[in-house]
Amino acid sequence: PTAEGQQRLKRLTRIARQYRRIELAGRTDDVGGKTPNDRLVRQRAEYVRSWLLGRGVESEITVRAEGRCCYLDAAPTEAARTRNRRVEVRLAGRRDAIPDPMGAP
């Protein structure tokens, strides 16, 4: 990761400890074929998973490789491609949440 990416990972680590579940979805740009892009996005998301686990995050972490979809910026520029190469994070089940009296998780 870039220096900015490292800072984001550090911030994510502090926040992630407050949640029971973390979902990571790897994304890529529009360059290259499906197979290599799928491999890249899985590696990208697995890196984030390893980072969190290596820093003591004990949440359940799932990884999805979604490859070429869901672009943030569809422009055919390197800046747009850079924005599209990412891992999206979804946090669920806040540890300090008040339990639902109806029994919902």
C-alpha cells in the first residue's frame, strides 16, 4: 500500500476491533483479463485480512474477490484506474451495541 493506504489500514485496525464481522471485497480496474484481475483482487483483500489479523483484530473476516465491477470512476485514465483498485470494507455487529429485545442478531 501507499503511505496513504498504510494510514487508512492503521485507522481501520482501530475501528475494526469494535465489530464482530468484517467483510472485505477486492476491486480492480478495467485493464487485463478476468483471471489475472480476480487473482489480484483476492490478493489485495487477503493482504488487508492478514494486516488486521496480524494486529490483533479478532473479528470474523470474510474475503470476496469481485474483480471488474463497481467502478468508482469509469474514465479511461490512470487516475481513475488507481481509484478503482481498492478493497471495500463493511463492518457489522458492533460489539457494544445494545441487544435487540426481539432476538435479531
